[in-house]
Amino acid sequence: MPSPKVVILGSGNVASALALAIDKTRAGEIVQIFSRNIEHARRLASCLGCAGAIDSPEKVTDCADIYLVSLADDAVTSTLSRIKPNGALWLHTSGSLDMSVLADMSDRYGVFYPLQTFSLNREVDLSAVTLFTEGSSPEVETEIAEFGEKIFKNIIHADSATRSRMHVAAVFACNFSNYLWSIAHDLLAKNDIPFDVLAPLLHETLAKALTMPPREGQTGPARRGDLRIIEAHASSLPPKEQEIYRLLSKCIMDDFYGTEK
């Protein structure tokens, strides 16, 4: 059976990772890359051999089998309004959008959401990532899974409400944590200390979080209720970092001690 022809709408982190994985696993033949920035579309297309690069929604071919929409959430509706609907399988990769945003494009639509952080120029093994799917019908859900299983080993159904909650949890676990790491990096850099001195600490923190409830693994001055150390730390920081430190310390103490401290 020939591979399905795939159009990728988007050229950012998620779109690039999925396009490269589809190409590498031969899950589909990518025939077009759309991006509002033509140079970004060309850059990704150049990694895929025969894929065409376009920057106009009106130029999106209507002859593909699968359309994978991986755009910023606020750009999806306006972009799709300029593309001719067809009977193909339309999927979006968002953790927050309802799948109904694709309903005008085809009767066959759904969600193709990999729960992972992606960055350009960093390859991710998608076979180890969980793919969450949702389809406009049981038949479409099966079709999505059959396409996804060529790339992902673990595929789970998740409706819009569940997917949204997972996305929020992922923001706390990944995006917010990474921002705190960036603060730690800058604090160390000011003293010419390499960030990798924290590597054993970060590895152990993650290992504990994955083997026990994270609340049970909480340590540090706020967990101990050590107000003297908290104040000393906070006072040594610039205003923005001081505000973050005080807020997080208060949240931890409220969680463990209520109004006792």
C-alpha cells in the first residue's frame, strides 16, 4: 500500500519534529510544507527532499491524504479559512484546541498531540513519546492510530478536556521548571560556575518525582519552614527573582504548614 501523501501546515518546533519523524519512518510522503515565513518552509522542506515550500494558504494542495496542522493556536482558524475543504484526514497537534476547529475542512478530523517539548536542531526519539489522539468518529480514531503507530509506540485516546488538563500539567512540569532552571543558570554564571554542577541534583529530583509522589520528595528551606534562610536568600536576589522566590516559598509553606508560619 502506498504511503499517504501528507501536508504539514507549520514549520516550528512541533511541525519540524513530526515532519522529520514522518519522513524517517516512512509513515507518509510529505508533499508540502506551509509556513507564513517562506524561508522557514524552505528550510524544513530542504530536509525532506521532495517536499514543496509555500507561504500562501491558497496554494495548499487539495490532493493530499493527511493534513497536519501545527500552527500557533491563534493562527489556526484564520489560516484554515483560506484553504479549500476536502475529504482528507485533517489533524491538529495542539494541546489546547478543540478538534472541532477542523470540522469545516472535512468530515474526517481529529487530534494528533505528542506530549513532549521540542526545540529546533535537537532530535527527539518520538517512539518513546506518548501520542494522544481524538477523532471525529471511532473509524477516524482508528485511522489516526494506524498512522501514528508508525512513529509512536504508545498511543492513548484523550478528549479535549483531558488533553487541556494534561497541557496545563505539562506547562508546570516542563515550561515553568525550565524557566526556573534558566534563573539558576544565570545566578551560577554570575559567579563563573558551570550549570552542570546541578546535574546530579536535577537527575535525582526527577528520579524521585517519577518514583514517589512529588509532594513527598519536597525538600529545601520552605519545606522545613526555615524563615531565616528564606529571607536571606530572597534578600540576595534581584527584584524579579526575589518576587518569584518569595511566592514559591510561600506556596510550599502554605501547602505544608497552612497558616502556622
